[in-house]
Amino acid sequence: MKLEKLTDGILFSHPVEDTDRPILAGICGDDFTLMIDAGNSKSHYQEFETALAENRFPKRNAVVLTHWHWDHIFGAASATGPVIAHRLTREKMMELKDYKWTDEALEERVKAGTEIEFCRTCIATELPSPREVVIRIPEIEVDERLILDLGRTRCLIEHLGSEHAKDHLVVFSEEDRVLFIGDILFVEIYDGEWYWTPRKVERLIDRLLSYPAEWIVASHVYPVQSRAAFEAECSWIRWIGEVVEATGSLEAVRERIATDAPGREEEGMEMASWFIEGLRRENESKVK
């Protein structure tokens, strides 16, 4: 596995779209490595750990799971050090531990709406049948915050949560000024139509931008974003949310994008559809 250098103390892998492999990262300390996420299979984790060792990162390590989704946790069974996760992540992984992962079981869960077709396809590609999935329950539980002193840098592990995953953690390496956000700035995908809501996304963006990070690493975004690039993306997301909240109309959003952001219609309309679904659900909950 080829790794890319972000700072003198951070290496990361590239995401793989076909199997939904997320970016994995290693933060080098004096004699300890903190790994961000365990990957979507044992081989994913093992390839990454081997590549870190080849780059002379300390073999003594721990891995922190950003959230419970399969592509971030399946590799934890191969972790050689302790696994760190939020309390809700541990609870969800205890539930997953009893699942069957055959093609038939996956198909049944897709039909029942507890799994999505995209994930079923990626699992089958990364782990062809017959497959063995071992869910390792994390040994270290985080509630709101945990600080790890690696010597060279301190890492703040903090629970923010989001519509994508209520258990979501972020990790900030102080010396490197790098913030690892996993999939936190993405939509809810396991509850029918995908959605997010403007006010919740706006608060989340404010919180993410409050970290003095120079680089922001999202699990499936490559190239890694500079602060300026991330701020620009956040402004775009905010703007779409504001237009949706002000008009409630996809057609109005289409007209605004055509006028103010030509060339970004497809991306903007997809985001707008997520926001409209989120507002619909929010309004329904108020009526109830």
C-alpha cells in the first residue's frame, strides 16, 4: 500500500471508491502511533499497518474509530493495539456482532431497509463470498473527550456526532494542525431517503471550523483539503441550505444555482434534495 505524507508526522492512505475503502491515517508520536480508523477489512488494516512500519512509524499503536459504519470498523479485528471508540459506537458494534454476513443475509437486510444497496455491493467486492466478518468490541470507551499525549503531539479525540452518525468522533492533532473528520459532514443514509437539515449542518460546520486546523481529512475526500478549500466547501453547503430554507423549492434552487454558481447544478441539486428531505422530516416532527 502506498502512503502519502501530509505533515512530518502524518501519513495516510488513499480512498478506494469501488470497495468504499476510506482514508486511513497514522499520527506518529515519540514511541507510539495513533491510527485513524481500522478500515473495511482485515486486509485493509494489515496493509496499512505494514506500510506504516515500512515508513518507520512506531509499531506500538492504538486505533480510534470515528464511527460505527462497516468501512471504518471491519479491520479492527486485526488491530495489534487497543481500539478506541465512542460509547454509542461500542453499543452499535455489540449489535453488529450478532449479524450474519452471507450474501443472503445482506440481501435480506437491504430488503428490510437496515442495510443499503451501495454498502452491500461494496462489502461483496471487498470481501467476496464466503466471507468471515469478526466484530471486535473496542476496549477503550470515549464519552465526550479524550486527550492522548504522543510526545511529539497531543491528539484531542472529541465527540461531535452528526446526522450521518450520532456516535461520530473527530480527532485533532495539535502539533500537526490536522483535523480528521471521518464522514461527519455527510447525510443520514440508513433511514430511507438520504437527508440532512440546514440548521444542524450549519452548527456542525461552525464547530468544525472552530478547530485551528490547517488541513482537514475527510474519509472519502481526496485530495486532502487545506483549510481554505474546506472553508470554501462549507460556504457552498451553507449557501445551498440557506436557499432551500428560504424557498423550500427545488426549482428555485435550480434557478439560483444557474445564476450564481453555473456548472455546479448537478452537485448543488443533489445537496438541495437532501436538505428538502431534512426539512420535510423536521416539519413533520413539529406537527407530531
